[in-house]
Amino acid sequence: MDTIKNLKPANVFAFFEEICQIPHGSGNTEQISNYLAEFARKRNLEYYQDVIGNVIIIGEASAGYEDHDPVMLQGHMDMVAVKEPECAIDMKTEGLRLMREDDWLCAEGTSLGGDDGIALAYGLALLDGAYPHPRIELVCTVDEEVGMDGARALSVSPLKARRLINLDSEQEGIFLSGCAGGARVNMRLPFERREKQGIPCEVRVCGLKGGHSGGEIHKGRGNAICILGRVLARLGEKLDLCLYELEGGVADNAIPVQAQAAFLVRGRADQDGEAQSLSREECAQLTERICAEINAMLRGELADKDEGVRIETTAGEPVKREVMGEALSKRTIDLINSMPYGVQAMSSAMPGLVETSLNPGLLHMSDEKVSIGISVRSSVDSAKDALVGRLKSLAYLAGAGTEVTGDYPGWTFRRESPLRDKMVEIYRELYGKEPVVEAIHAGVECGLLAHKIPGLDCVSIGPDMREIHTTGEALCISSVERVWEYLLRVLKEL
């Protein structure tokens, strides 16, 4: 591919290109897992592939490093697979179309998967080359983006390393040494459809920026699902409506950029419970006016944060169709509209760090239930549990059931870290400045692995990326090269 040709380091970008041609969205990692296993087989490397697809590849120490302590390198296989509405690529079966924009690599109409395909590319290039290093244990996990399922299920029995360099960070020169824990709350509201007649209407929230629900939650960007709840609640004050479609978001850890609802309008809402007649033209005018009013308010509320927000609406000719009943439609709308979102608390221990947050990231209506997926994060376990309990109570009041999945621990900051100290020293020697050592609100798998391997000393690094988990995701080419050179120097000196 011409986009990749002549990029440096050539071996890293060659492997990254191969990875990008393999569909590897969360839940669709079998092909990429087999690719990694085949890489190891072709090179006669020791490897382990478990039943869910995690892969561990062992590279024995190079000459002169046999007595050095082993090092674990770690990243995840899955990407948040999102695309523009008009993009024709099927991300479950097709590879990405890479593009270069100056010093940035991105993908046409889709997310790039630099998070965390670049970690795999670094690891494969290292094991494929002749570089000085201790024993390398490359750990590649599945489904990190949907709750760290791979790291949770991983058997660490083949691993000897007690030093871990995680390659799942997005800012060069920042050494992550702690992160929040998290969980996913899944709400399920069952219902039965009944045939009713009315005016079919659709409402669509779009034009938002989105972003990572951990790393960018503090930016105050709009959440399309929450905005949709607000719009539907306002419409429900004026219209007698019955829902028949709800859809929004692509992953619980991505701030949703789009959400839509379809419903039948049976007339004007009446306090006595009887709908008043309404023509199609009156219905269209009323919904357009209400949506325009809310859109104007949102443009003010989200100025300089999400100024592109749009609410679109259409109304059709009267029809009969299977819908959710009026009472349950109202309860569903109230549930979505009352959903908390965003930063809930800031850290008192580390100024500027988000402590607790949540993100309603998935909304779907099937023939028998409405499903809502919410990502909860906190660096304080009790605060995380309290927020999960609050969501359970909210669901109960709406008549919905809940299931908590993907619960993972936080990664506690270690004041004494020989690995971090050595990496900081090498960074200072190479660049003549200090790296930034910090904790983050987003989750990385170091916490889970540290719980499995007592005494594990961890640092997370990576090249510059922007707008991960969105179609604007991009990977900085020159930063990839600098981080590669730094990684090689670290491994040489460990």
C-alpha cells in the first residue's frame, strides 16, 4: 500500500498495515488471534493461544542477555470499530483503507485501530528482528475495549516476567502509572409489541464529536443517547407517542455520536389520558419546532465543545404497525432522560484527574426488550460500587433488570517502581527532559494483570494518537518512530 511505503520504522508499519487489513473489532478477534499464532509458528517461537483467543508469544533472550530478568510487553487485539454513516466498508469482514495526512496516519471513513494495533506491531517487529533484549513475553489480549474480558480470562502460568511495559497509551512522553477501575451496567427493559395506528415519526441526534469515555469524558462533549432522551421527553409532553425503534452508540466506552428513535404519534397529549386528533402536517410542524428549540439550546450549552450537534426529524403518512404501549414508552423515555452522564467527581489526591464518571454508550430496541449499556469508571472502588448501585435503583424504578459485567480493578500508583525509575532515566538521557508520570481516568489492563501477578511492576507508554474510538482517529507517524527507538533502548538496558 503506497500510504505505508517508505514510512519509518519500516518493519513496524509493515506489521501495522497487515493488522489493519484484518477485521478486528471487539467481539470479532478470531482472525487477528490466528494471525498472531501463525506469526509465532512460522518463526518457531513458543506461543500459547487460549480458547477465547488470547495469545502469548515468547522471544528468548538475545545473546548476552540470558541472565537478565524477563520483560512483558502487552497490548490488546481489538479496536473500537466505528464508521461514518455513508461509509460502505463492512468492518466485520473488510480491512481498513489507510490514508496519510502529513505526519498522521488515519483510515478513510472509519476508526483506525491505532488503539491498540500499534502495540501489536511493535511487539511483532521486535520478535521478528535481531535486537538486543532480555526474554520477551508478548501478551496480546482480546476484547479489552468491552470490559477487558481477555485480560480477565488470561492464564499467567506461562509468564515469568515481573516487569510489564504496556503499550496502550496515546501520548508520547507520558508514563502512565495508575488508572481507574471500571464496570459495565447492562439494563434490560422487556416489553410486548401491539399493533396501533398513528403518524410515524423519526428523530435523529447527530453531528457530535464523541471520543473516549475515559480519556475525554472531562471535555463535556454531548452524549447522543442522553440528548435523545431529552428530546423524546419534551416531545412526550406534547404528543401521545408509542416507540418502535431505538438505536444509539457503538460501544459503552465511546461517547455516542449518533442516536435515533422512531415512534407513532397517536395525537396530542392530553392530561386526561385521551389523545387529541392531529394531522400529519400539524405533527410534522410540532416535532420540527420542538426539535429546533432544543437544538438551539444545545448549541448554546455545547458551544466550543460540540457545536456541530444536530437534531433531525421526519414525519410520514399514517400507518398501522407493532409498537410499544404508551405507558411503557413513557417509562422508557423517562429512564433514558434521567440517565446520569459525564464526570461525577474529581480526584482530591491528584488535582485535575477525574475520579468517577459514567457513559451511557449503547442503546438498542429489539422485538422484546430495550437494552442500555453504561460504562462506569472510578479510581475509588467504593465510589464505583455506589454509582453502579444508583444505576440499579434507577433501572428498578423503571421496571428494568440489570446485569453488571466487565468489572475490573483499578491500577494503584506505586511510589516505588524500579522499572519506572529506569525508564525515566533513559528518557532523560535520550531527550534531555523529564517525562510526565501520571495516572489516568481511562482503563488499561495493568490493574488486572497486577492482581494476577503479585509484585508486577508496570508502566504504560505509547505514541501520540488523537480522537481514538472515533472516525477521526489518527496515529502520529514520527511519534511511532521515536517511541520505537526509545523502546529498543529501554530493552537494551534492562
